[in-house]
Amino acid sequence: MPAALSISGLTKTYASGLQALKGIDLQIQQGEIFALLGPNGAGKTTLINIVCGLVTPSSGLILAADHDILRDYRAARTLIGLVPQELATDMFETVGATVNYSRQLFGCERNPALIEKLLRDLALWERRRDLIMTLSGGMKRRVMIAKALSHEPQILFLDEPTAGVDVELRREMWSLVRSLRERGVTIILTTHYIEEAEEMADRIGVIHKGALIVVEQKSTLMRKLGRKELTLQLLEPLGAIPDGLRDWPLALSPSGLELQYSFTTADQHTDIAALLKRLDALGIAFKDLNTRQSTLEEIFVGLVREGDRRPA
């Protein structure tokens, strides 16, 4: 089965000399939820706009289900839906009319049943006759999603889809995204909410300074790059870490009552049991212990900092 989206050697250099994208290679499979993370100015929106035909690439090949987005533009664009960051729609039009019009722009026949289901799924059916200008920001965001889905795309780009919406609406949108994936829609998501990527994505790509610095399964990324911390709450304070514990990377809290052991989740020989045995041999008693694994946000921050240290 061909990839839903295939990007090879994609670059974009603007007339100013700014190199926004540097040799992007990426394959996204049908039915996948792919999260693209990166700081502001990293190239996320440029990448999306090129795939959606809004910006012309400097070089490279992009195939949407084997349709070249430049040479076979009409067929490729019909496969793609885009929910942009900006709330760009006719504020003096009604909800129902603007969603129907978006469907017709792609040459699709009228389908009142599909539009009704779409509006109901997005809690917009009762507002279908309302002018868009009367809606809240969150409801306008729902309209943008309805417009993007109106022509039944196979690939959906969500560029910061939950920016500025409340937590309840964000979770409703997560549920909608999952239901779309169950129907085989491929979803590419950019977000500033790391928990959104952690909750939703199958794979994660991190883009920084126009280059993809990592593309990995979410679980693999967290296993390879995450850290774990074992914290022991001691019965009696220590003034310093004893020489008998120098073999372990330990840190002592200022109070002397907590001993922290940090290790990567990729380490094969953490040997916590040996550490606990050594503590017992040294007569160091503890009353409690707990472990903590680094979050995706911490991994992301670490990757970006590492990217900043690399030569441009």
C-alpha cells in the first residue's frame, strides 16, 4: 500500500534568503496520526502550506496517495483537508451555508445527510442558521474543522486545531480525531500542547530550524530518550553521599533526606536491586520510594536544546 503522504528532499528558500525547510524526507501511512512538533519559526506551517498547495516548494517531491501535488494538483488537493491556525472564513455567512459551499468548491455533489452528520458531530447543528460572526472562538474553530471535512478528504492537516479553546472542547476534538482515524483518515497534527501529541499521536516528528531532527514512534521515542528517576525518602538525613555509593549517579537533596537516582529508560543495566542491597549493607534505611518517568514535553525541550547546539 502506498503511503498516504510521501515527502522527499523538500526544501524551501524564500527570496530573502531564509531557508525555511532543509531536505525534508517523511513518509506518513494511511490511518496514522502524526504529530509534528517544533518551536515557533521551525517550519511547521511552511511544510503544511506547501503540501496543501498554498506555498511553492524550492525543490523536492510530494505525493498524496501517489498524486504529485504539483503535476497532478487537482487530484492531490481533493484528497487533502486543512484546518489552518487562522480563523479565515466569511463572518457574514451562516454556518450551514459556508460548510456546504466548501464542499462544492471541490466539485462534490450536494450531500445534506453528510453535512448534517458533520455538523452534529461538531455540536454545530443547532447553530447552522447562525452567522459565523456571532459564534465564540471555540465554535468558529469547529466551523473551520467542518469546512475542512466537508469534501471527505483522506488526509487532514490540523494546524494548531485547539489553540485558544477550553479543555472540554479540546477533549471533544480529540474524540473526533480518533473517530476520523477509525474511518481511515490520515491526520497530521501540529500543536503547542505537548499533552495533545502525547495523547493522540502514533508517531512524532520534531522539526527545528527547518530540519526534521527526529521521527519516531511515540512509545519508542519516550523509551529511548526518556529518563526515569528513583527517589528514596530516607529515615535519617545524610550529610553527603557515602563513598560506598559512588558507583551510582546519585543526587542528595539539600535536606539530606532524599536520595535521587536518575537513569535513561534505554539503559539495560540500571540494577536498582543492587543499589537497594548496597544501601542495606551501608545501614542506610529508607521509608518510601517512588519513580517518575520524563514526559514528552521534557523530551521535546531536550531535543530542541540539542538542536540549538548543532552548527547551522
